[in-house]
Amino acid sequence: MGSMVMRVCIVGAGVIGLTTAYELAKRGYKVTVVDACDSYGRGTSFANGAQLSYSYVAPLADPSIWRQLPAYLLSPTSPLTWKPKLDIRQWTWLVRFLAACNSAASHRTTAALLELANLSRFKLHKLQTRHALDFNHRTAGKLVLLSSVQALDGARRQIRMQADLGCEQELLSPAQCIAVEPALTHAIERWVGGVYTPSEEVGDCALFCEQLGAALKKDYGVHFIFNTNVLEIRRSNNTINALSTSSGDIAADQFVLANGVGSPRLADQLGIRLPVYPLKGYSITIENEALTSQMPSVSITDQEKKVVYARIGNRLRVAGRAEIVGENLHVDEMRCRELAAEAHELFFPGQAVEDCIKPWAGLRPATPTGLPIIGKTPFANLFLNCGHGALGWTLACGSAELLAADMAGQPRPMQGIPLGLAA
């Protein structure tokens, strides 16, 4: 007699939910995915920074935050801003974030994220070999530009630490930065050097979500329910029975919360307090045939301004800022103009870029430490895959692999790395 097929319901059709659906469907689960949006990858995955940053995963919670905090809080152009709210969740998150801003915690987090990123790269390449998705995926290399001697010293220490963890990176002079990316030529005096990682990749996350979603439907029979809000988690004792949604009840044997900043609200109903808070970010996408030749082919990160540049096909994605302002998706035109001005100064001096810009804002689901929350809960059939912050695109495939192992009761590929509710 054949064993019964397990039914799994995943909340969230972004890159985390879809990669989770893939790993479970591949293992023979009958998967349903429910999402409030109208299609795949329409939330935080939609217009992110596009960098698959496997070697550059150092958390935002870093000892240098203490030195930069006054400037961050007081400067109107600061890359990190905070709008205090009467919200205990915001204050609790901030206190825990500042507590994590020390060397020991930052090193531990970096080591764990590097291992997860490495697994993620391997899993994405495997998925790509199997399904040949077309999402402007390429090995672009990444150049992190440094604007002070202090930043250079910090980068030197980080390179040494990451070399012990298997990362190949090199410190470059301004002239060497130009050799790697000639598009920077007319702005190079802004920096004292850069860190180059040849193996880094880029890809259009929204396109990946669309293509993976289509493959999941066609090849694995995954059922998608869009335009649907999850209203209530129905349970008896230690077991989840069903999700009550705006489209009716969804019953399953197991459930996964993978809906980013929406996960804490649902977990709250069960008395599970997830330390996940939205960090609002912005992006603009510049698309203009006349400007294509001036776009960089290497991924660029301006470390001081916390702005990233990634060329995806014939478009340039420019993303940045972290605003602690709650669940606010308003697209602030001034913030987008700041990103456009940075791109203009760097790559397109003397040329108008304003007419070919698509602005966007998204909410990164961040934990105070920077470690995602993957795995079991106090409820026997409820699992979590959330809290990836700015690294969801980078860590998605590896996170899905860990979660699938947990759900099957198998050992994780990364033994001894604390990624879960208790971490």
C-alpha cells in the first residue's frame, strides 16, 4: 500500500515561499501556496537590489553602527533612518538590534550566513541546470567601493576573516577598480579603493519568481491561490487544522509561514513572537537603450551610501536606504530622486535619466541579528521560513533546503548552525 501524500500549505509566493514550494514539491508533497498579491513575487521580491551577494553577507548589526549612529539619526540624507512610533515591536526590535552590534555576534552571524549563502548558490545552480529558467542570471563579479582609509582598514579585516571561511576577495586600488569596471572612470576620485569578489552573481528576482512559479504549476502541480488574505490560523491544542482566508478555508497536514513582514502578525495569533520588523528600502530601474553602453557590467556597492547597482539585461537596478518606519509602502519621490542622482553622477553625467526610471519601495523582513528564522515552532505542523532582511534573494534556495529537511525530519545540510526560533 502506498504512503499517503502530505499536503502542505505555504503562505507567501515571494522568492522564499516559491523556493520552499519547489523543494517540497520535488520531494513529493502536495503543495498549495496562498498570497495576498495577484501573482508570483509581487511583494519584497519584486524590484530588489538584484545582487546575489554570496560572499558579502555581513549583517547590518555591526560594531561600526555605534560610531555612525548620531549621523544616521540626525542626517536627513543618511542611508539609515528611524521614525519613532508608539509601537512596542519597533522599540523591542531596536533594542535587540543594538545589542547585536558587537564583534562576537557580528562574526557569528557572518559565518552562519556565509555557509547558508554557499549552500544557496549550489542549490540555485542545481535548480537552474534542471529547469533552465531565464531571469538575466550571470556571474557579474562585485565591487564594493570604499570612501575612507577607515573603511579600507575595516575591509582588510573583513577580507581576512572571510578568507578563513572560504571567500576569495581582493582589495583594489582606485586604478585597479577602473580596470575591473571602466564605467566608473569619471567618478573614481570619490573612493580610496574597493573590494572585488569575482564570483558574485546577479539576477532578476521577479522574473525568477514568475518562471519558477510557472514551472511549479506545470511540472509539479503546485496549486496557487492569489489575491487572498490569510485571516486566521485555526488550531486545536498543538496542531494547526486550517487557514481561514478571504477565499475560504485551506486545510493541510503541514503549514509554512514564508510571507516576510506578514509572518509576525499570523504568528502572534498563536502566541509566537517573531522578532521580524520591516526595513523599508527603495529601488529605481533605469531602462533606456541610449544609456545601456554606460551601465556597469560588474555589480557595484557604494559602502558609505549603502547604494547598490546591478545590471540586469539592458536595465540598471539601483537600490538603497533602510528606513525603520513600520509597514509603510509609500514611494517617497525624494528618496527615488536621490538614487537617480547617485546613478547619474556615477555613470551618466551630462545625460538625462529622469524620464526612464521606474521607482519602487519594498519592506525587507529583518531580524535584529540578521539571521533568518527557519524551522520548527511549538506547533507540531507549523514551520517558519522568514526574516531574511536584505538577503532573501541570496539565501532563498539554501533556506528552502534547510526547511525541507526539517519538515521531513531529516538532518540539515548545515549541522550546528543556529537558524530557528531559539537562535
